[in-house]
Amino acid sequence: MDGDEHMMMNWWGIPYMGYMMIAVWAIFVIIGVLVYKDAEHRKMNGALWLILIFLPWVGIISAVVYLFVRANYPIQQTNVQNQTPEPYRPPPKQQQALEMLDDRYARGEITREEYYLMKKDIEYGK
């Protein structure tokens, strides 16, 4: 064997060096994607940070710098997260039936058990 066949297996006498380089690049890709998503979530320039992470040698320094810079950018909440949920309002027919049930219970026409059973039937449609 003349060595050309094992180029991927043995660089500079280090066994499996080619596979280790693939693993290192895979780690850079994973870190880059995570940094991109986090930067976009914080309304930072995710593409710039992704490119900086992928640059050889600069990627490690960029990752450390990003960890310090991201502390100044809080997570931006969307409008959906800022809204307070509105209380549930049943449909008008269901609301009318519940009011009639409340009146019957208040007048003493039905027992407590009957009231809760009928209320459950009205609310859940059974």
C-alpha cells in the first residue's frame, strides 16, 4: 500500500485524522445553526453570526464573543406572547341556557347535584 489509499485514515501519521476533521466541522455546523436561531430570536443579525462561526479559527473566537454580546439582547417576545388571553365566552344560546339554569337553581326548582349535572351537559354538549 502506497499511502494514497488511506489518505482519509491517516494524515501526518495521526490515525483517523480525516474523520476527526469531519466531526469538528459537524460540531461547527451544529453550533452555527444554534447561534443563528438564538441570534434571530433576539433580533440580532443571525446570518452574520452564522458566517463568523463557520470561518476557520475565527469561529471559536466568534462563539465566545457572541456569548458575551447576547447578554445585552434580551429575547424578543412576539405580539401573541404579550397579549393577555381573553376569558372564555360561551356562544349566545349556551349563555342563555346557563342563565336559565342559574335562575332555576336560585329559585330552588332543582338540587345542587342536578344543577351541576345540567351545567356540565350545557357546557360540554352532552
